[in-house]
Amino acid sequence: MNYTVIDNAIFEDENLKHTEFRVLAYLIRNYNTSMGYSFPTREQIIKSCKVNKDTLNNVLKSLEEKGYITRKNNTSKAGRNTIYLIHKYLVISNSTPSQKVEEEKEETIIEPNEEEITTDEKETEDLIARYYTGKVQIPELDAKQDAKDKVDTLSIHLSKKPSLRLRTEIIALSWEEIVKVDIQVSDNKQDKFVTEKFMLNAIADNKIFKIKNRKVV
């Protein structure tokens, strides 16, 4: 029986952006040890990682360029899904399919017992849950890089570079707010690109929603 856990070193990787961390962690979580790769659908990734399709395209491209993953067509499903080979922070319990058969025969594989499997799975689930609730965080980027990442995340919805006013509004948002605005714009835009006014309204809507929630609490 196979199981997968995530190397804690992922939380110390300053080269990973927030959205890249979420997607990579999700791919690792869905790694299939018998197949040797992860193969969730794009819809599953978008829903679970709370990103839109444009952001996901950029994140997957970046993860591949940085050497964290390799994308390939899934020949066993006539190209319906992409498969993801994972190169960093993946911890597996036994030999991978990429090893030679002769080596596998010579090795003595000690399978984990049910208690060990349950413990490891729970620790992995708890680690991801703690990250999403803010109890565990990856190292903060320097202010300049963090600001650039925020602007880049929302700029994909615009046909031109954002104005100083819009950049200032975006940089002032938390990453949780960035994700919410990103999803709202993606869900409501009628064309590929939106205007700055549309983006500013989305930011204002989320601020108003946040204030109302505070009053209710």
C-alpha cells in the first residue's frame, strides 16, 4: 500500500509564490505512487486551490520553468487530462515506477502498517489545513517582490499596465483579498480583459463585504 507526504522544507522555499505553493501542494497531495505522477483535472485544481483558469495557466508554467514539475499528456486517457511529474518536496514510501525492475526485485521494501499510514495522512491533511487557516505560513517575500507578485496576479485581467492608482490599491490588499478579487473578476467578466474601473469596483466590493462581516461578528 502506498502513501504520500509533503516535505516540510516546502514552507522554507522563498522561490515559491503563494499561488504556486497552493497548486504544488495540491499536486503533491494527489500524487499516485503506483502511476508515478499526479493527474487531477484542471477543474479540480481551480476549485480546490481557489484560482481562476488564467492564474492556473501562469502558475503551472512558472512551476515547470522553475523545475518543480513537468507536464505531459496522459496517453492512457487520450489526452483528456494532463499528468504532472513532481520533482521537489514529494516524499513517497517506496520505490517509484522510474526505477529499474531489477533494482526493485533486489530491494526489501518495508510496507508501513495501518497506524503509520493513518498518522502520515492525518499529518499531511493537518499541515495543508493549517496553511489555509493562516496558522502556518511560508516565509514572507521582501516587500518589493510581494508587491510585484500581487500586481502581476491581477494584471492578467487587464489589456494594459495598471495605473499608479490601481497598483496602489492592489498592493494594499492582503493575499486573501487578492484571491477573492481574482475569483470575482474571473467569474463576472464578459470578455478576456476588463477595465481598470471594473477592477477597482471588484476591490471596493470586497472591502465593503469585509466591513459588513466585521459588523455582523
